[in-house]
Amino acid sequence: KMIEFIGNNAGLVWHALNENGQMSVKNLKKATKIKAEKDVYAALGWLAKEGKLVFAEEKGEILVSLL
């Protein structure tokens, strides 16, 4: 069940990044309506493991985009 939950959130994150381009974790959380920040990070981990993300840091904020 948890794997399915994380996978579904990963899909929401992927679609948000595909539509909007580079986003902060805070804006990803808003765009996907994922309730908990930890769930956003779990989804990011899923997509990162699949080699689909690029991470950057700007002014102490993590920015994420699709590869």
C-alpha cells in the first residue's frame, strides 16, 4: 500500500514538473496538493532513483526539474 501511495505521488510530481518546469519543493507540494512534505520527498526519491530528476540549490532552497 505504501509503495502504491509513493508511486501515485511520484506521478503527481512528474506531471507538475512536466507542466511547470523547475520548481521548489514548497511549490511542488502546493501544485500536487500532497499534504505532507515527507511524502513529496518520498516521491522525489522514487523519481530520482529512476533517473528522471535534476536537483539544484539556490539561496538555500532545493529546486527540482525533469531530466
